[in-house]
Amino acid sequence: MSFSVDKTYKVGDTVRYETFTGELRTVKVTEKDEEAVNGVSGFNGTDVHTLQPVWGYDDQIIRVFCNEKGRWKC
């Protein structure tokens, strides 16, 4: 059986993603970018732990916390 997580998000949502080095980050999204680098969609945001600005690709996302629903998406 295949299980997929809903990875759609909006500005203001929180995403959990894995960097190319394997680091896990939790980020409050401040901007969505349909062509972040070389036409690949991504996001900009603030790391909730370090408060540093970060960016990532949408395909790196592993979880999304939806502010509207007040919970992590399944």
C-alpha cells in the first residue's frame, strides 16, 4: 500500500523539510516561488528554531502544518 502526505501549503503555513545534507528543518513559509531555481518550485521562510532565513524546494517537503486547520496535514 502506498501512502502519500498532502504537501500543499500557503504562505504562513509551516513546513518540515529535509535538506540535501539530511538536516531536518521546520520553517514558517514567507514566500512561495514557482520557479525558485531552474524552473523548480520552492519556498522562502524562517527557521522556527534559529530564526534564520532559509529556502528549499517543494520536493524536499515531508510535512505541512496548515494554519487554517490547526494541524499537520495527512
